[in-house]
Amino acid sequence: MIKIAPSILAADFSKLGEEVREVELAGADWIHIDVMDGHFVPNITMGAIVVDALRPLTNLPLDVHLMIANPDQYIEDFANAGADYITVHVEAAPHLHRTIQLIRSFGVKPGVVLNPHTPVESIQHILEDIDLVLFMTVNPGFGGQKFIHSVVPKIEQLSRIIDEKGLDIEIQVDGGINEETIVPCAKAGANVFVAGSAIYSQKDRAAALQGIKQVGEE
Ligand code: DX5
Ligand code: ZN
């Protein structure tokens, strides 16, 4: 039921391949890749070249979270690099429907991301077209921030809409997820959890990952 997507943003970049393999062996379900451009968010991380390098090293789905301005310009690159999911911020995609179709045209599963303050209503007319909704529970840009609780009612709201409409959409949460904060999100209906520092900053990553997953499944 519950999927854990470790965010490699918190990994040791000098040995990224090993870091990915370690969480795969530990039971990770997806690998979350945070792409930041220094424009949409105040930080710069990695591009399609990193997705391409990791692709042969893992069988897990690569979940690419684009925190970039003008995402349309780079979607083909990420698709060719081997992304399985590409999520774009509603706030960065003025022609969201076109962007979603573009992602799908490359055989990649599309998702949309909502910043903590962005209402669920902003995606109500695109739900039929997407596979994933990602709720930010921190302001995007950095790992290791504090979970914003006021996002939880939004998760409940979307979860209700998905049930009513009988849609098949994964609900993902990203930012400040740990053994405590996963609980209200899972209760609210989320099923995919990104965790960066709560896994990679621990000595025993397997124990950390399994601990979070177990609590989420209770
Ligand atoms: C923040 C990123 C997150 C981040 C999560 O902009 O989207 O994926 O890596 O890190 P933690 O789990 O440490 O909050
Ligand atoms: Zn992310």
C-alpha cells in the first residue's frame, strides 16, 4: 500500500550510484530525483544527465520532480534519460494541459505538484489526465525543512474527490516526512512518501526506511 521514495538530494553525491543501490536493497519503492534550476526555486541541483547515469543502476521507477521554470523545454531530455514519472509544478506550468500531454507523449507518467499554499481546486480540471499528485509539505528548494501541517486537509480533500470520481491517481507527499509526519498524511489518504534527510542522514538507512514505511502502514 505505502510506497517510499527516498530523495537522493540528501544522499552523498560523490557516490550516488551506491547510495541509490543501498536504498533499493533497503526496500525503497521509487527513487525521487529533485531537479532545481535556481529560477523557480532558489537552489540548483541536477539535470537529465544524472537521471541518465542512474538509469542502468536500478530497477526502481525514477520519479523526477521538476522544480524548474519552463518545464516543457526539458521534458524530452528527462524522458530520454529514463524517467518513469515526471511531475511539474502547477505554479511553473501556465499551459498545464499541454505540458501533461507532452509528458505522456514520451510514454512517461505525468504528475502535478502543488506548493503548500496552492489550492486543490487548481488541478480539478486536469485530474482525468494525470497519474500522480504531489503535495509539497515544505516550500520547495531545500531538503531538511520542517513539515507544514496545514497541507494535510488538502490531502484529505483530494482523496475524497478521487474516491468520488473513481480515479486511479497516486497521492504523494514531499517535505519533512519522517516517522511522525507520515502518520497524518497516510490517514488523509496519501500513499507515496518522499523522504530525504529522514533516510539518508541515518547511519542505518534500511532501518530508517522500514521504520517510516511500517508506521505509515499502521
Ligand atoms: C524539496 C524537495 C524534497 C526534499 C525532501 O524541495 O522536493 O524532495 O529532498 O527532503 P526532506 O525529506 O529532507 O524534507
Ligand atoms: Zn522533491
